[in-house]
Amino acid sequence: MTTVWLRAAFSVMAVLGAAAGLSAPAHANCDWYVKTSLEQQQRNLKLKCGLSGAEWSVDKGAHAAWCASVSPDASRSTAQKREAELAKCAAK
């Protein structure tokens, strides 16, 4: 079910991104990155991890602007690093 939903969401994002003049892969990546960043920050707060810094912001626009300025590999790497930090916190 999740895979089907994600495929549909990425298709819609590709169309919207193309209409806005953005490449479909870049737009889809940044949409994913923003969503992931906000979800990770919510978990940070819920678990009371105390993780902070620009990468732990709740500012959707800041995450989107940063993502648009870096490669997809950089945004994925940053999300993976946050995920590792959350895993350490959750293991405590």
C-alpha cells in the first residue's frame, strides 16, 4: 500500500514540478527531503532527544531551500545522518 501511494505521490509531484520549471527528480527529491526532515524533527521532540541545529528545524521553507541548493546525494546523506542520530537516541 505504501509503495503504491509513494509512486502516485511522486507522479503528481513530477507533474507539478515540471509545471513550476523544476526537474521532476529534483522536485520529488526535495519534497521527500522536506517531509522526511519534518517527520524526523517530530520524532526528535517526541523522544526528547534534544537534537538541535538547522537540520532539526521545523521550518519547511528552510529545508526546501537547502535541499534545492545541494545534490540529491547530499540531501539523502543528511537525512540518513539524522536517522542514525534518532536511532542512537531511541536506543537509550
